[in-house]
Amino acid sequence: MSPSDRRIRRACALGGVLCAVLAAGSCAAAPARPGSAHAAHAAHAAGTASATPSASAPATVEQIAEALGCTAELGTQAEELRQGACQTGQSVYRMTTFAAEGGLRSWLAEAEPYGGFYLVGNRWVVTAQSADALAGLRERLGGSVETGAAHTGH
């Protein structure tokens, strides 16, 4: 397994840890207010979210995978985040969507010290082995490419 793949797997594992931490907090027990991110995620989980992402309804894991031209294999599916992965050609992608912007920022703060390349959008992030692998997706979905710090010596 390449160092890049290990970093991507570690970043996805950190997402699962973040999910567990958030689930233990008070936000997991809060009722969904109409129009809130919590309610939007509940609607998505029920299959009532719109088919195309917008400013108020961020892209789903499935929509991101479709834009990449692959089918997502879903991993973590929790109230706070959903994760999936897929491969097109030589590129492996990990996709994570978040119920709230704060969850995305917390996840990035934990993941970026391990290095890697992140396409960050409205409550979603996609990781890949290189910034070039994210370029086409950025053209289709928008977002900005962020690069994690090189974490060497392990």
C-alpha cells in the first residue's frame, strides 16, 4: 500500500472517530428544526433531498461519485457524516459529506496534518492521491483544493 493510500485511509478513519465523538455530544440528541442542517440531513436520509446540489443542499456521496463516473461503496453512515469510496482508472477517491460546516472543518483539522489532497465544497470533501486527480471534479462540482501538511518520518 502506498503512503498516499495509507494517508487517505487514516483520514477516513479519523472521520469515523469524529463521528463517534459528535454522536456522544449534545448535537446528536438535538431535535431537527425545520430548515436546519440536521433537518436537511434527515430529509436526505429519507430520500427526499433534491437530485442536484445547491447552496442550501450540498452534494451527496452518491452525487459526487456520479460526477466522478463511479459508484460509491458506502462506509460510515451516521447523522453527522456519510463516507464512501470509489475508483476510476488509477485514481481512488474518498468522499465525505457532513450535516454541518463545523463537522467538515473539524474533520479537516484532524486529517490535514497527515498530508494529502482535499477538494472541499459546501459540507463535503473528496480526497485523492493528487491535486490533478481532483481537477476534473472541481470543474463539475466547484470547491477548492486544499493540501495537507507533509507528515513524514513514520
